[in-house]
Amino acid sequence: MSERLDATTLLADLIRCPSVTPAEGGALALLDDVLTRAGFRVERPVFSEAGTPPVENLFATIGSGAPHFVFAGHTDVVPPGDMTHWAQPPFSGAVHDGHVWGRGAVDMKGGIAAFVAAVTDFLAARGGAPGTISLLVTGDEEGPAVNGTVKLLAFATERGHRFDAAIVGEPTNPVALGDAIKIGRRGSLSGTLTVHGRQGHVAYPHLADNPVPKLVKLVRRLTAEALDAGTEDFDPSNLEIVDLAVPSPAWNVIPAEARARFNIRFNALWTRDLLAAWLDSRLAEAAAGEISYELELETPSSEAFLTRSEALIGTLSAAIAAVTGRTPALSTSGGTSDARFIKDYCPVVEFGLVGKTMHQVDERAAIADLEALTAIYRRFLDLYFAA
């Protein structure tokens, strides 16, 4: 590939691929073509598991030896919603008013376009890779996250690859490019609490057993007090009720059961096992042997993690400062990402575009930010491989 790859053009082309989870939509095929022409060895494994849709992924690598650096991301996107509400069609990749418009522009085809453009420019300038550079791209980040990065990492490891550091191109900046690097994430644990009763007529409550007040009592106990006050590196842990369901078919029927679904975002003070014990203790205390219930915790869950690597964090911070003049905050706030899988293989951080419009109608990426992000990734590669 002789001419310089333009991140804006690549992003527009990627957006035109309707890769709504779990569809590949042509996005990985496009990247395959671009990367193969740049000299990468590209593999596109499809992973599957019972109860989940099969997902196509991409693993591309170039060079050999250490250090082995990884850029990671996902081409799958969330649905666009009502397309008539968009100022520009969500899969048009329209370049308008200084932005590239469309679903996935920010989360996170923009990050992918930027790091592909940066890597190919770096390789052209250096005449090849001064170590190894790999790209891990999944189509399952917005979905169940079962047939994506977690299996792609195992796939690469089975082929002898050992990674030294990674950047995930998720949109990390709240207001302006250079605001923040994500150096860790809180863990996530979801569960369903079901209270059993006995169905009956509302006019004869003594012949029934209403589970709803009992569920309310248990939920009240789980939400009565904070899990913790946070740590130096993490926000406080929080338990949020996300759904209450009472499958009652009529106004005059006392239901047989009631359910509550919840999610806990937890910091490094907790693990899945500690939270399971905490939940069991609080529920048993509130039930007092008089409420019949079941607690089911979802698998997989993710543990909290924190990256401490000057070679990664310091180098990326220096690249951000050189391009934007900003000193990024080191953050662990927000939701989860596929960094939770990568951290088991090498130090990992997240840095990408400004996330204001992600998952929204009229999602769009500023071209100036896209160009600056490409320059940051390019500067990072120079600094990292010069060390």
C-alpha cells in the first residue's frame, strides 16, 4: 500500500457496512482487504457456542519478535433505532458539517479507522514492523461477548502469540480529545432474584401467598446501604435494580412469583465470590426463614482491574500531550469493555474518541478529532517502539 490511508475515508466506508450485532455486515471483509494490502497476515475465525449466535472475528499480525503490541476493538454496533429520526441516514457514512455521521462512528469504528491509519503509516515510514503489531477486532462486543475477544485471545495464544501491551480504541473522552485514558474498570455482576408464592384470587388472600410484598422486602434489604465508599482508584460500588417482573394475567389474580433483575458495578474491594456471599447474607437476613426465594447469578461476570504500566500509560500520555497539549486524567469510571478480557494477557488501557454521541441518534465523529486520534496513535507507536 503506497498511498497514505485516510482515516476519514476508512471510517465512512466502515459505517456503510451495517454490522449490527452479530452481523459482520462487510466491515471485517473491508478491514481484511485493507490490512492484507498493507502486508498483514489476516485470519477471520468464526466462534460459536450453544445458545448464542456465531460471530466472525479478525486477527491480523505483522512483524516478528518483541515487543508485541496490540490494538483492539469491535466493528459490531448497536441498532440505529428509528432511522427517520436521523439527520443523516445511520449507515450512509455521510461526511457533513465537519463530521462523519452514522452508527458506530464513535463506538467504535472511528477508533479502528484511526489505529489502522496510524499503523499503516507507521509501517510505511519504518519499512516494516520493528517488533510485532497485531490487531484484534471482534464482532461481539455489543452482544453477549461470548464468541468475540475472549475466544479470539485464546485463538491467538494457541498460535504462539504473546502480547506485551494493548490499547482498546473505545471512546474514552467525556468532553474533548485528550481528557482521559481508561486505566481500569469496575467489575460487573448481574443476577435475578425470584420470590415464590401461591397463586389465588385477590378476594381470598388467605388462600394465596402473595410474593410481591416479599420481593419488595428483599430488594429493600439489598439497596438499604452502600456497598462501599470507593477507593483511591475507583468509584463506589453500586447495586441497581434494572427490572421488576410480576407475570400476573389479570387484575384479580395474586401471582405465583415475582422477579427482580439487578446489576452490580464493583471496585477492587470486591470479587464475584465476595459479592455472592454478601448477597446470600443480606437475603437470608431479610427472608428470616419465612420467604421462599432463588438467586441466580449470571455467567460470565467481570472482575475489577487496574493497569499499572509506565511503558504503556506514560507513553500514551506523552503522545496525547504532544498532539493535543492536554494531560489526560487516568480514569476507571464508566461501564465495561473488552479490556476486561485482554487484561489477563497483557497490560491494557483504553483511549479513543469523544463519547458524547455513542449509541445515540445522530452518532457522529468530528473529523478534527479523528485526525488528531490518528496522530496520537501514530506518535505512540514511534515512542513505544523507540523505547
